[in-house]
Amino acid sequence: MRGLKFGLVATLGALFAIVVAVVIAYQSLPSYESLKSSPNGQMIRVHAADGSVIVSLGPSFGRWLAYDQIPSVMVDAMISTEDRRFYMHPGVDPVGMARAAWVALENRGKGRRWQGASTISQQVTRNIFLNNSYSWGRKVREMILALALERKFSKRQILELYLNKVYFGGGAYGIDAASRKFFGHPATTLDLPEAAIIAGLVKAPSSYSPTADAEAAIGRAGVVLQLMQENDVISAAELASIDLNDVKMAPEPPQNSVRYFTDWALPQLDLLVDEPNEPLEVYTTIDLGMQKAATAAIQANVPAGAQGAMVSLDRDGAVRAMVGGLDYVTSNYNRATTATRQPGSAWKIFVYMAALEAGYTPDTGVTDSPVDINGWKPRNSSGRYSGDIDIRTAFAYSVNTVAAKLGVEVGFPTVADMARRFGVTTPINTHPSMVLGTSDVRLIDMTRAFASIARKGVAVTPYGITKVTTADGRLLYEHQDDTSRVLVAPWVAAGMTDLMQTAVSTGTGKAAQIGRPVAGKTGTTSSNKDGWFLGFSSGITTGVWMGRDDARAVRVLQGGRAPAHAFADYMKVAVSRRPVEQFETQVTLPEWQLEPDEEAYYGEPDNGVGGGMMVDENGLPIGPDRQPPQDEAPYPDDQPIDQAPAARTAPPRLDQQWIDQVLGRERQRPPPQ
């Protein structure tokens, strides 16, 4: 009797202590609205141009669903799986605890964890207030908080908290995030098989996640359906009619080259929207078909040991494809938007646009002859001079001496201003050699400049985000095209297009032909360190760069070869569903390569200070006795692309008289300026 009395007193004391603890916990619990708020991070889902999800970032917290918005099949599946006596216990299930104790006794000494006996209320308190450590102290606190939770909130409120906060794997918290991730639609439209799959994930999210093991997820869902039938939630006939293999899972978004684009576009969100908490749906301009073609074109054409990048813009600046390197997993450095390299002759578009704006026309006569600019003596790498030619011919065959003379005529600061006007954001030098592309630029800036020419002189700003909404569809941002900034007069842009289409038709860019009108320009820097091709056709403007990250020479690299071929391979796919667009002028020059697309620097430039120092191919001062390294000798480029070295013959003198004779033109031309 003494022992019985002692046990009764101890039990009453324990019950009193539990009641006191529950009362204290009850008073310390925050309000229901405070519990609903999620401090765990913001979910961002990024969509391609066709609406498909290409990547999800951050913890996935979908839209908060009130209890009345949650499908009943989802509630029934979760209760049958996790807490079949949910509506009967006060927050702690004695029957479940007894079962767990019996299992623990049977498996004593076998090193197995105790079988879980946590109710849904206990899981809510663990997710919000505690952690997942296995200890008696944590378990006792969990039980006390669960009892207090049931005293303060209704069963419906507890279920609402649970279904919106529990972790389902794959970074998804709550049934709405899980439904969107695994099935591609909101949780409000979940059917019975989908609800069974989601309910089955709670036990082991990493093991049963459809993205990790679809077969295991379906197997676990079968167990959930069986439990629902045992609890009389569904009938045996309903169970027999369900084929879980018919459930359509959302495809896993691509994770390779498209990440170059998302890494560039998503940081812009901070400037576009001010919503730090709600889940965001970000709709972008990327075209997955064009992105795939761009990746394939770069990987197929980049010379061994080199890297490549590509940017493709629609006529309003929408980025349709972006490749920042051969493989994102190996190197996530974005060479399309971050790297700065010399553009070579691709820079000449700014020289010639400045000349066109100053009054030159494509037919204006110029003279290809030796030039000396304060000691700087650029030469054509063929070693020849063609005498009297016109602007069109000089641009098509990338004649260096003519570009230098035009730079003197219009002024080097004017050329720099033209480049800045068209979107070049990197520092621009005004040394005489700048006309041959010695200022470092970014590929996306150069592509933007070409796109503005294609738009007839109207400024183009690359953008990647079309609109941003919350998870429930509230619009936060929508892109608006700005056509108010006119950079040059339409006739200047038309003249530049005339020159560039000639470069592709018969000049250094012949490898970029795609069977429809193309305007573009090659660029190759000294010692073949960088190769460029940029051009446009049918509303799509694309820029390609190739070279080594360490800026070492690549012997076979020239703008008119690998970059032009990559451009052509991609553009054939990119414009295949677009109508053919003719340019305003149709000009064809003789198919003879007058001047290869390569720059050479000789002489003693004064660099604007009259010092008489020499510069290397990077525009940096060097000693007058330094010679270019022998192992960086330019690859021979004074032959047509489709001819072998043995097939070359000495060309005739290509002066203006010869060109007029071949074309059968007898008209008078303006005298050289």
C-alpha cells in the first residue's frame, strides 16, 4: 500500500507538472498568423519563353492554401498515412506510443531506431519550434508543445499548418510547392494518385522523391493507397482502378548551358521587383530549341583547347540563346557577358558608321595605300595595296589602311563615341590603332551594337525577363519595349547593312551564309588569339566569340572560319520558322579575297603624346627592339577559305578599274577623299 500510495502521488505530481508545462507553453505560443509566416527563404521558378520551368531556386514555398482550398483527397491521404487517429487524440497518441514502445522492446540491441509515434500535431511543433534530433528531452518538449497547440488551435488549423509547411523533398515545402515541382500544376487541382504520391514523401523525402527515384515514389504511393482503403477513405474498387504509372511527372529542368542565361538574368530581379518573401514566377525570353542549337553549334566548331561563347538577340533585344562556354558544369564563367577581349576587325563597324554619318557612302572612293599616322604604320597582312577602291570593297575585305585613314578623317574620339553610343560599356582607348579593334569589349555589347544596326539605328537593350508574378498570378513586373532612342539616322544604318551583307556575300564572312540574306562582320586579333563573327538575318542577331581563356594564340582560329561556321550552324535553326527578309540593298562583289581578316601593327605610334613608342597587339607600349614571338606567327590567311595553300595563284592588281571591268560598270565614281 505504501508503494501504491507513492506511485499515485508521483503520477499526480507528474500530471500536475505536465499541466503546468502545457499552460506555460500555451501562453508562449505565437498567434496563428505568426505561425503561417515563413522565414525560410523565397522560392523563384524560372520559365522559358514557352512557359516550361527551366530552373527552381531557393527553398520552394508555394502559395499558402487555406484548409477549404486543399483537396479532400490530399487531407485523407495525409491523415491515413501519418496519423490515422488525428481527430481522436489530444495532440499525443497513447496507442501509437504503446505500439512504438512494443516495437522498441522487440528490437532491443539490434541498433534500430525507435518506430515513429509522432502525431501530425507533434510534427508541426517539431518543424516550427524544434529540430529532428533523437533525444528524450526533445521528445518531451515536442509532446508538451503538441498538447498546447491542440488547446490553442483547431484541428483544421493544425492540418492547414502541416500541409503548408512539411518538407516533401526536392527543396519543396508544403503541398503547393510539391505539386508544382513534381506535377507542374497548383495543389488545388491534385487528384487521388498525385495526392498519394505526395503523402508518401513525408516518411523519407530524399528516398521517395520522384526527382530522385520515380519508381520508389510510385511504390510508396501504392502503400498510401492501401492505407486509405484500410481506413475506409476509398473503396476497394477505387483502389483497383488506379494505375500510378499513368501519373505524368513534370520533366526535370535542364541544368547545363541554360544556367549561363539564368545566372545573368536573375540578378536583375532586385532592380525590377520589390518582393522579398512571396514565391515568384519569373518568365524569360530564352527559347529552349534555339538554346540547344546554340550549344551544339559552339561545341561542334570550337578549336581544340579553346573556349567559345554565343549571344542571340531578337529584334527587340530579347535574349533567345546564351552560351557562356563549352560546359557549365566544368566552368560556370560566362564568357558571353563577363569576359572582355579584343574584337579585331569586328570593331570596324564603328569606324565605318562614323564615316557614313560624316557623309561617306558605300560607293565613295578611297585609296588603299601605305599610311603613316604619327609613326604608326598599319599594313594589310597580304603585303599588297590595291589603289583606288570604294568603301564597300574596303569593308568587305577588311582593308586595314582604309580603316586607319577613315579614323584620321572622322577623328578617333568620334569613333569611340560611336561605340559608346551603340552600347560598348568597357573602356575605349583613342590611340590610332583603336580603329583595328584594340579596346577590350564584351560579346553581349558587340551583339547589341549589331542588333541596333539591324533595327535601322534604333537602340536595342538586351533583356531576359518578360514578366514577374507571384505564385497566385499577381503581376509585379512586365517588360515594355522602348523604341524612343535613335542612335543614328536610318540611312546610316542602311549603309552599314549594305557593307556588312557584302562582307558575307563575297568578303571575309562567306562561311556565314545560310541560304538567305545575312549581314555580318568577322574579327580576328593578332596572332589568332580571338576569333569573332557577328551578324543578323530575319530579325535575329547573333554574336560568336572563340579563343583561349589564357589569351594564348590558337593557330587555326580566324573569324571567317570556326566562328562563322558556328554562326551558320545556329542561324539555320534559329530562323528556320521565320519568313525570309530582304535587305534594302542588293550588292554583289567579285568573289576574290582582297584582304584577309587579320590585323597587323607596325611602326612607332605616338599614342597621343608624341612619344614615338611602339605598341603590341594589345595596344600596350613595348620597346622598339622587341619582335613578335616566332611561335605566335599568324596563320596564313591571305587565301580564300575554300582553297588549299597549293591552289593559290598570284592575284591580279585589284584596283577600282579592275572591279568596274568585272562588274561591267561604266559610271563615274567620286574621287578619293
